[in-house]
Amino acid sequence: MSSPRNESEAYTAPVTGPRLVAEPHKDGVDTAVAAARRVVAALLRAGDGTGADMNEIAARLDAVADGLGAKALPIEDRLAEMWRGEGVTRHDPVTGPENALAPPLHLHGKEDGSVEGVVTLDLPYQGPPGHVHGGISALLLDHTLGVANHWGGPSGMTAELTLRYLRPTPLFEPLTVTGRQVSVEGSRIRTVGEIRAGGRTCVTAEGLFINKQLPRPS
């Protein structure tokens, strides 16, 4: 099996409706982050058995990190920059085009108030052999339920997240991730979601959110 080479190849199934995550830019940091994702996946696929000079590769990567670090903003300024404006974030670890940890997952709003997206995960997200780590499934669903709240009604912060792992979630094939707000009682918001592969449900989630937000850095 081969991994997706770029973001457009990773997004393998059509989903209609408004896109609820940041659009990737075709230049700048987004392209560098996409390249970093490829590097991480390639390192895991290569290991030490390929004959590649990993010490030389490490030195090159360290040089890149040192160069970026020397030009980085103070963390307080970077946090303020990240949270400036009221649009969707570009830095979260699930959908953010500026975050190399993000697969990234593409989420779209649907007319029934739910959200849906498709993502294909590679070796960086492995738990059991050939399958997704359960903590990664939780991360995907927590974020998706939060986006579903923004799309379907009031939103807030996660108070409880209950997951049921029905079957192993596979790597290397498209996963459909969905979320839907089901009730609002005062400040308490309840939302559900699931991850499916090949038409079969792998993980379900039930979340309780509280209608409260942390102040943004300034």
C-alpha cells in the first residue's frame, strides 16, 4: 500500500456542502508543512533498513529547525497571531494546514446540520499493526464534534467524551468522520459522531460540551 503524496490525493472522497476548515495555501507555510508531513511518513516507512544515511538526514533536518527557530516570533506574539480574527483556525492538530501533526481532515457542513469529512491516515497515526491508534480516533472525533457544534448551533468546550471502539480502524484507506449536535439544554451541549471505513462503523463518540470559551490571546 502507498501513502498519499499530497493533500489533494489524501482527500479521496467527495463531500458536498460548505467547507468548515481553513483552505490550504499553495505557497508559504502550508506548503512547507505539507512537505514536513511527507518527511515524517517517509521516515517511518524507511526505518534503518533502507541504506539511507539517517545521520546525514538528521543533520539536514536539524539545520532546518535551527534556521526556523532563529526567526521565530516570541511565543506570546505567535499565539496572538494564531488567534487573530474570528475565522476558522489554521493551526489545530486535526484540520490545520499550518500544523504538520494534522493529517489534515477536511470537514464540510451538510444541510441536516451535521458535518462530514474524509481522511486517509498513514503510519504516523498507527496504534495496533496496520490500524489507527485509539487516541488519534479520539482526537479526530473530539475536534469533529466541536466543529459540528459551530455548524449546528451553540458551541463550547469539551466536558466529557465517551468513545466506543467497535472494530479496529484501518490505516491507508479513506475514513469518513461525522459529527452532529443533538441537544442543547442551557449551557450543556450534546453531540455525537463516528468514524467509518468501508461503510462500517469503527468508532462512535458521545460528547458533552459546555457553552464557554477561553479568552483569546492579545
